[in-house]
Amino acid sequence: MGLVIGNFLDRMARFDKIWPQRARVSGTLTSRWTSGLKSSLAEKADLRAVPAQKGMAALGGKSEEFRQGFGSTVADAIRRHGAGRAQGALRKRKKNPMTTPWQRPPAVIVLEDGTVFRGRVFTSAHQGRVLGEVVFNTAMTGYQEVLTDPSYKGQIVTMTYPLTGTYGINDEDMESARIQVEAFLVKEYQDFPSNWRSRRSLAQFLDSQGVLGVEGIDTRRLTRHIRLVGAMRGIIATDTDNVGELLDQVRAFPGLVGVDMVQKVTCSAPYRWENGPQPEAVWKEGHAGFRVAALDFGVKYNILRNLERCGCQVLVFPAHTSAETILAAQPDGIFLSNGPGDPAAVTYGIETVRKLLGQKPMFGICLGHQLMGLALGGRTFKLKFGHRGANQPVRDLRTGRVEVTSQNHGFCVDLESMKHVPVQPTHINLNDNTLEGMEHLAIPAYSVQYHPEAAPGPHDATHLFDRFVQLMGRNKGLSSSETPRHHDS
Ligand SMILES: NC(=O)CC[C@H](N)C(=O)O
């Protein structure tokens, strides 16, 4: 496979060798899952003799809580932040008690092929079972954006990066109004975030919306398994360990193929985007920027932020809106958003896009790109395990330029099927040569499978938003210098 995946596997192999050494040399709790398995409290205190003693001295009367199981979190906090801040953290922790990893309730994950993984629940709000397609994301940061990206609806997401939670959750990096993933699986959860923007911990965020978080998963084994066998349905249970029963339940779950997930995430009524969603669904009086009608199949906020940054004003329409209603708003351009699930199941969206093609300049991202492909007469298929991460190399076939891109998709437009359509393929994924972008030869319409808005990921491709603005300008008879330009390309 490609260089990027090769590097990734190599890095994971090296990480495994380095990890135990680091834990031995520093004598800290970096590997809580090895040290944590020692069951007697005396042994625990021994294993982390230095931070534990400092912790007890610094906390004075708090040593009783240490013995009762706050030990690792307090010692962790002292190591990271010093005794003063650790005391503050302990006070917060008493309000929202979190047990040490080895005290957390067990969770079992069963994949549809019978493979079993075990972990521990690091959230408190959830008891029971969760079903979804299990997918992995290789971005090293960006868990907040991943959790809130509507394209993950119906999916249980695991991060391949082994430590999650370090920088908490902030108020700015939301990609929609809520958490969209069905559940979140990590190798090691870090419950003491340290970042100037952090407002709450990852566990608190998941708890606030009743979403299950599980740690202690062998995420490397899980990822390698999905890569070898392919995307799979999975079930997480916190209420039973009966694998046979869970296997029956996961096999009865329909999964994502052929299922319209868009209706679960699209907005219920049109709205204007202006530094966030605004209730009124009308163009702003006196605004000179191009008017973009965005069809919301599960739009990420950062796409709307980017359009706004390019000087556009944006009205967002529910996925079911008819082509006639959209054209009646007299937009200068039409944007087709990203979104979850199988594009072929969004039949009403395909029909609307077919009617809108050629009426106004059109730009599609991810699911929007797939719907454009289907509306033009192409086909889509499910990739073996999908592209999700922030390091996918894409070549622009017209310039030869390679961009490192952010991606999140499990389906793909079949390049072969586009051979009979008046479309030029413009971008190719260098890992597996699948189609990543196209441009219509006769009408102003183009699309990309990847995410130029990043969030998370590199900003190599933000120029694609400028291209949309240029296209709208040309369509209105403006020269390129008369059209605003906001991104460096
Ligand atoms: N990010 C997206 O828009 C994803 C598109 C589609 N749901 C897929 O998985 O391929």
C-alpha cells in the first residue's frame, strides 16, 4: 500500500518498542494499563513511589482519597501540572468523580465476524449497547471535530493515535451542534486536559450528550483487522459479556449500505450562516458578496466558515428542499455538502442535483461530490475500509501538484463509470488511485471527494473555495480581478 499507510504501520511498530522503555525510565504512570493491573494498593503506591509520595505530602489530609482510588489521577496531575493545580483538579474531580482506569466498568466490543475486543468505560452517562459501523481515523489531533462531524453518523469511531483527551474540548472547534458518532473508542484516555481553549474534558463532553467512550482498546489490533478484513458492523455492550448473543444482535443490524442517513442529520428548516447559524432564512440586506445556497446533507461548519471567509453569504437548505425552491432564492452558486452514509440511498438528493446541474455554478464536497457523480449517471461503491484521517495524498491531474488532505469517506465514485459522462477526473488518491475530484466539461460544476475545509487536517486545499468564487464571478460576467479572493492558493 501507499507510503503514508506504510509509515503509519511502521510508526506503530516503533511506538510499541519505545513505550515500555519510557515507562521504565521515567517511573511514571505513562503506561497506566500495565502498572494499573497490579491490584493491591500497596503495589500501586510502590510503582509510582515518587509522584505518590509527593502527592500525599502536597495534599496533606487528602491522602485518604489517594488510598481510596484517586491515586493515579492525582499523581498524574502532579506530574503534569504541579501540586497547586493538582489540588484544584482534585476538587473538580470530587464533584464529578472519575475512577482510576482499572476501576472503570468493562465494555466488550464484538465485530460482525466474531472478533472480540475489551476495554473500560471512561464516561459515566452510558449503560447498555451501541451498534454502528466501526471505522478508524488516523489524524493525530482533531477528536473534537471528528466527534461532531455529521458524516460519522451511524459509525463507531476509533482513533489510531494512542492518547486521546490531552487538550480537552473547547467552544470553537464544533463541526455541528452536537456529537454525531455513535460511540468513541480510544487506546488511552487522558482526563487532565491542558490547553488554553479547553472548557471541559472529553469525558464530560461525551457525558453531556450520553455518548459512550471506551478506553483500553487495542486500537492497533482493531485497525489492522479492519484494514485486512474490511469495514465491519460492531456492537459495544456494557451490560453483558455474552458474546454469542451480541454476535446475533450485530448480524441483525442493517449497517450503512443502502440506508439513507442524511435525514438524521440535515437541518429541519433553512437558515442563514453568519458567524454561526442564524434563525432567519433570507439574504442579508446590503451584503454585496455572492449568494451561495448550500444543500445540507450533514454540513460541517468549517465549510460554511470558509465560504463566509471568501466573502460569500450563505443560506443553508434542508436536504429535501426542491430544486425549484432553491432556484427561487436566486443564488449565485449552489454548494452540495458532505454527509453520512450511502450516497446511492439519497435518491431525492440525486434528483435535486440533477435538476440543478447547469442552472448555477456548483461545488460539491465528499457526499456532495458523490451525489453529483450519481446525478451525472455515474456509480458509487463502498471502499474496503475507507479513508479517514489528515494525511491522504491527492494528486491534481492537471498540474501534477500533490496535496496532503483531510478525508472522511467510506464510499467512492467509480472512475470507470464516469468514462461515459462529460466529466474530466481532476484529482486522484495516491494511496489507492481512486477518484478524488472531477470537473464537468460543459457546465460550471466541480467537486472533490476530500475535505478542503480540513478540521482537522492540513490547509493545502483551501484554494478550492476561491475557485468556487471565481466560477460564480465568471458566470456573472466579472473578470478574475473583480472577484474577491480570500485564501492563498
Ligand atoms: N464526509 C462525507 O461526506 C462522507 C460521504 C459518505 N458518507 C461516505 O462515507 O463516503
